[in-house]
Amino acid sequence: MTEGMGSMDRRQMLKALGAAGVVGALGARRAWAADKLVIGVIYVGPRDDYGYNQAQAQAAAAIKKMPGVTVVEQEKVPETTDVQKTMGSMIEQDGATLLFPTSFGYFDPHILKMAEKYPKVRFAHCGGLWTEGKHPKNAGSYFGYIDECQYLNGVVAGHASKSKKLGFIAAKPIPQVLRNINAFTLGARAVDPKITTTLIFTGDWSLPVKEAEAANSLIDQGVDVVTCHVDSPKVIVETAERRGIYVCGYHADQATLAPKGYLTGAEWNWLTPYTMHVKDAQAGKPLVNFLRGGLKEGFVKPSAYGKAVGEGARKKADAVKAQMLKGDFVIFKGPIKDNTSKTVIDQGVAQKQTDVVLEQMGYLVEGVIGKV
Amino acid sequence: MKAAETLAIPVGALLAAMALFGLFVAVLGHNPLEVYALIYRGAFASAFSWQNTLARAAPLVLTALCVALPAQAGLMVIGGEGALVLGGLTAALVGHSLASATPLAAQLAMAAAAMLAGAAWIALAGALRHWRGVNETISSLLLTYIAIAIFNHLVEGPLKDPASLNKPSTTPLPEALMIGKLFGLDVHWGLGFGVIACLLLYVLVSHTTWGFALRIVGGNVRAARLAGLPVGALVLLACAIGGAAAGLAGMVEVAAVHGSANASLIAGYGYGGILIAFIARQNPLAILPVSVLVGGLAASGGMLQRRLDLPDATVLVFQGLAFVSILASEALYGRLRVFQPRAQAEPAA
Amino acid sequence: MTGLGWWGVPLAVLAGAVRVSTPFLFVSLGECITEKSGRINLGLEGTLVMGAMVGYAASYGTGNPWVGVLAAGAAGFALGLLHGMLCTLPRVNDIAVGIGLMLFGTGLAFFLGKAYVQPKAPMLPGIPLGFWSDAQAVRAALQVNPLFLLGLALAVALAWAFRTTRWGLVVRMVGDSSDAARAMGYGVGTVRTLATACGGLLAGVGGSFLSLYYPGSWSEGLSSGQGLMAVALVIFAGWNPIRCFWAALLFGGAGALGPALQSVGVTWGYYLFNAAPYVVTLGIMIATCSPRRTLTGAPAELSITR
């Protein structure tokens, strides 16, 4: 079949289009090689999960606006060699010199391996336990004492609850989670020592159907305030609202999801540590290896009080908050017994927030119905 | 001509999938050529990207064998994830208990234990199929969910290392027992095991009597029985070998990457293997290039996310298109005139 | 308002059974139609997720959750149609196509659904069948969703249709003996494709239940193999729509057992309890299958029984 002049034109046009496309792609590459500080942020889940990852993404979005800064983000990176490759890609292909790998499981062995391989790059990990002498100097961990806000959650919940039964839906029984459960319960029992917290573990960080089931079971058991420690509290908050009970949020602000039942919440304010690390990197100062902070340092913040929070509750919570802001309040102060009646903190012992022993918590305080 | 056909049709199907994907991306407002260029850059353009690709391909080669081997016997097993997970757990346990033995002996024991665990699990699906008629696709999938539940229960409960508070794991392996990297590359020996396994199994399936018997069972069970072949034994063995491959992948993940068995082992490698086995049309040799291709695709997903702000599900869409395209192209075998032998002389009218 | 103590467990299982069973019900009824015609569609997991996403997006876009349900059904129909058409090509294996479409459907749903994780879409209403009780828990347990009732009605209708109507007979004939159907002049491929498409439609509706009622939000972890379990469910139910209904309730209850036990303090081995539905499914399959008498009631043309 002959096509004559038509086919020549077509071929030329296709060639031109092809060339234009390739040039377009190359052009994109050239524009990348800028001389800004390139920051890489890595999320273990989706950025818009109304929970853990979203809190990190909000900080990343704010950082983007800082002058002289370029941010590359990658989400849904599992805690396997994938994250090593992702970090490597950001360093080699994007020229990143400051990385924020935000999931706990990235630290050992992935960040440690990468930190040794790229000594000039800073690795600011969220949640890990960086130890002097054991871990490389260009890696560091930052975290917030969100249990302070969970304590405030507990205080407000204790005032709001009529059945004196609170509920906590948690993913896995690791120390950070147990610390939150205990702080919540201690806060509530400071209002009324007869309050109990019923605990359900779903088994993993993000299981919407199990979380909804857990919420419904708790409510069937008479619980009227619920909170949680899962990656995305969205389902739990919405289920609580639908069944007409109160809920305290976690990770980020979920007030819009529960206009009637949202009491308050424990939120991260990752912008504080992010900004510190970025400024240090821009100024060439060494990486701060062990960064922790609570309400006082601006690492965490409570959500605004919802409509359902009464005057008495607000006053009590604000009073505790004021003490925490001054650094005077100790949540884990003896005597504290666990829920098997064993004494875990003796009379007169006060474990301040920075006490490393708290990061290895393995018990549930009295008043929690459940087992580790 | 048949060889050209078996090569051209899958390649054509992949190109068609690429074109469809380009269309998909274009409809969403991105320049398809830019996307292709980024995929190439992320997967094959530099030494770093190549290592990224190969590292991702390594576990997939072994889990793909878990699908390809039973497929030779006509079984469609998709339980590689469960076999991998149990293999990894067994390897971690054995390694821990043999911590004081010579490293090589301990590593061999770990590999053997992992392979046995994986083999047993998949052979169970095969046995259920052969002796109870239970569909192996569904049973192997259910067994995967059950395996993961058992794994989680043990790792977070009785077998948990008390020191591993924030990330429940089994007791870490001593450094001496860890598997190292291939010479010069930033890829661990798992890739080497995978390549060796593929070559061995290719020879086994295509060039031995046993492999021939297996393929007869896969082609026509009744004929196999009539010929007196031990169908049950063949089916079980094929499943066992496939499961052993996946179990080995689990052992490599534990011994080369994590150092202990924990939830990060459940990373979807089993499911990735299914995709590769089908695109490679269950041929152990073809699994190697296809793994590199799929590994490259997964490796480039990061670039697409970071540069074009495309969600990571983009790569899933491409993989799904490729899979469906390859399956649809099955219909073309023997149909395309260009591949048919020259026509015989026309019989006299 | 006191809790129910140990009574809470059976009540929670019952309530969970009603809640969690609805997607199982729809997917299994859809798969029932498909398998009666001689095809097996493993891609229903992807169809389920796609239906959930489309339903949520449509409900958000139009403000009406029922439009969401319809849209989800349409999306499911399209995916089912794709499966049917692909399988009509010669030498194409329907199990493999199912796995491929599962991947594709899930990937596409996650990709397009990115924009809908944040917004809140209007939900389907519930019907308070427990209004006679004072106990809040009983009332909540009997808060039945209209889709559940629709599913029940559908199960009855399908059972009747397979037995009595001409359409039901055609589907069954195509599934039991494609030669006989061809001899009667029915296009085997067409019937199977349509049956698969209808199966997809129901699976899409089942998916919309997940995002528009329970758990009632769109996110990427919404389904945990329910589409695939529903396929096993059909085998367990012996391809009988009414038994599919009871089987779906059983599975829903098994899924609710874990959290229910934890809420009364039984905390050991929650992973194992959460695996209960899968163990039940496997056990039932082992008990009811046999290589000699191919599954009684199975459509003879079904590839998994050969």
C-alpha cells in the first residue's frame, strides 16, 4: 500500500512530536539542578490519612514555603529495603542533604545503614531512640511527648463521661502506645478514680474495618468516650459520632469529622522540630541527635475544645496545661500500680518526661481493662 | 517461528500496555513521554538506578517461582506471601538457636529450615487440591492470611525479643550470620540465589523426564493418569519446590536485610511474584528479565511520586494493565498469520 | 448506662454479623450469578474496592448516597464486562484474568481515589429496627442498613429466578453444559459476559456499602480480602443464593468475634481470632469438597471443578 506524500508528513510530524516530548522531559531535569537545600520527606502511608502521616505532611507543606528550600516527598514507602532505596534515590537523584524519614520502623537497620553510607547527609528520624556511641552522628531522632496531650484528653474525657467507662483502640502494644493509654487513663482518674478504660488492640496500624468493629464493641459495652492510637483515627472518630458518643482525637485535628462529639485532641506540631532541623542545616550547624519536646517546647498541642466540653472541664484542663507549659507537671509520679496490682512506680518517685525509662514502658496502669 | 512468536507476542502486549498507560496518563494531564523518560531514569539510567532495580527484583524472582512451578502441574497457586513469611520466621528461629555454630553451617541450616517451612505450606494447598479437590487458588490465599496471622501472633507474643519494644521482632541474628552483598554491587546475595534457582528449575522443567512428566500433568491430568504417572507425588513436589523458593526468599529477607523476623517481612513480595510469573508465562527463564522489568517499574515509582506528584498507585495501574494485556494476548498465539509457517501448496482444485 | 458484660459478646457477634455481612452478601450473590454461568471471577476484590471509591466519590459529588450506590454498581458492571469480554477470547484463563483485574481495579481505585480520602461524603441512612428496646446496645445492633434488606430480597429473588424463570434456566444451562446451550442457539460467550457483568454490578454495590455505611469512609485499607472470601463463600453455599445469605452472616459474625471478645477482656491471641473467618472458610471448603464427586451443585463448566 502506498501512502505517498501523506506518510512522509505524518512521519515528520511524529518525529517532531517525539523530539519535543524528549526535550520537554530533559528540560524538566535541567530545571531540577538548583542550588537550594533539598529536603526529602518519606511517609509510610498516604499523606492525607487524617492521622499520623498527615500531621507530618502538614509540617512538610509549611517547610516548603521557607526560602531556599526544595522539598521532595514520597509516600507509602514500606519499612523494608524500599526505604533504603528511596533514601538513596533522594540523595543520588534529587540531591537531598536532609532527610525526614517519618516512620518508626525506618530506623533500624535502614537509616543506620544509609547514614553510614552517606556521612554528609543528615537523617532526622521520627520516633527512634538515637543512642550516643552506638549510632552514627549524622543520624538523629526527634519525637514529641504527646502523652501530655493524651493526659489532657483524659481529663476532659473524665469530666464528659457519664458511664465512667472510657475506651481506647490501639494498634500494637509498643511502649509509645502504652504510654498514651496510661496517660489518658491517669488523666481521667485524676478527675474520678472510679473511671476505667477498656482497651482493644486491632493488631496493625491501619485496619479500618477492625477499628470500626472495635469502636462498636466498646460502645455496646457502655463506653461513652473513646480515643485511639492508630495511624488514621478517621474511621473511629466518624463511628463514634454516628453512634452519638464523645471522642478525643489523635495525631491531627479531626473536629470537622465529629462536630457534636469531638471533645479535644492530641495533635503533633511537627513544624517545630522540622524548622529546627532545617535552620540548623542551612546554617551548617551539626545535627541535633536527640530531640524531644512536649507542650512546653511546642512539639505537641491540644486541639481546641469542642462544643460539648463544659466549663468545669475546660478550667481543670487549662490548669493542668498551664502547669505543663511551665514544666512543673509530672504525669508518671509514684505511687502507680499496674492493672495486675503490681507497683510499677514507687511512692515519691517522679519520672519526668525526659526520663528514658518511660520510652520502654511495658505495663498498663490500674484502671485499664486489657492486657499487654 | 514459534520462538519468535513466544517472544513477539508478550513484548507486543507490553508495548500495548505501555501505550494504554500513556493514554491514561495523558488524559490526566501529564505528558506521557515525560512519564516514560522518568520511568527509564528511575529504573535503568544510572548505576544507582540499576542497583535499585535489581534489589527490588531479587525477592520477586524467588516468589515468582512459587507460582511458576505449581503452574507447570496445572495448579494456580498464589500463596507465596504466606510461604515467605513462615520461611523468614523459621530462618530467624533456627539462626538464633544456632548462633554459636560456624556461620556457613548456620546459614545453610537457616536456608534449609526456611525452604522446608515454605514447602510444607504450599504443599498443603497442593495436597488439599489433589486429595480433597479444594481449589488451590482460594486455599493458598486463605493459607496466606492464616500464615500472616500465625506469624504476627508468634512474633508479638511467645517469640518476641523483650528488647524489641517499639518494633516487635524475634531475637536479632548475630552479625556473622548475615548474608552479604554480591561482589561489588549494592545488592544482596538473594539475587544470586534467585538466578541460580531459575536456571536450575528451567533445566529441571524443560530438559528432564521429571519436568516432562510434570508438564503432562499440567496439560492433561487424565492422560497423565492413564500413562501411569504418579500425579499426586508430582503435584506435591511441584508445590513443595515452589514453596521452598518463597521460603528461601523469606530467609534472605531476614538474613540479608532485617536481621530478625518482624512485621516488615509482610511486604507484598508474594503478590508481586504472581504478576511476574504470569507475565513470564510461567517460564522460569523468562522470570529473570520480567523481574528486572517489574523491579525497574517499582523502582521508578518513587521518581514519579517525587517529580510529578503522581500517587504511588500509578505503578499499580501500569502493572495491572501489563498483566491484563499479557493475558489477553494469549488469544493471539497461533492466530497471527505472520508467524504461521509458509502455506502448503494448494491442493489441486 | 451500664455495659452488657458477657451478653455483649453474642450481641456484638450478631450486630457484627449484620453489619459486616452486607458486602459479603452482595459480592457472593454476584459471584453466584457469574459462577452459575460457568465463569469464576476472582477480580471481585478489585471491583469491590473500585465500587467503594466510585460510590464515595459520587455521593460526595452529588450529595446523595443512593446516587453513589448506583454509580458504584455501574463501575462494577464495567469491570465485570471487561472480565467477561477478556475471558471470551480463546485460551484466556478466567482465574488469571481475575487476578489481573484485581490488581488493576485496586490500583485504579487507589489512584483515582486519592482526592477523596479527606472529604466527607453523605452516608446511607440506617433503619432502626431495634426501636422496641431500651438498651442502647440492642438498638444499635439492630440498626439495619437498607442494603442489607435489599440483599436479602435479592437472594430470595435470585433463588426464585434460577429455579423458575427462563433467564435463570439459560444461565444454568450455559454453566452446566455449554454444548447444550449452543445447540439451543444461545450465545455462550454473551450469556457468560452478561452474567459476569451483573456479578460485577452487585460487587460494586457491596463495595459502596463499605464506604457509604460501614466503616463509612474511603481509605486504602478498606478491604482485607473480602472479595476473595466471598468467592469461597459461594462454594461453601453450594451456589444457592439463600445459603449465600446465611453464609454471609456467618462470615460477618466470625469477623466481629475478635474485637467483641477483646471488649470483654479476652485479650489473648487477637491475631488468631481475627483470622477466624479465613480458618472457617478453609475448614468449610475442606469439608465440603471432594475430588470424586465434583462439588455437588457445581456448574459443570466451572474451570475450578475440572
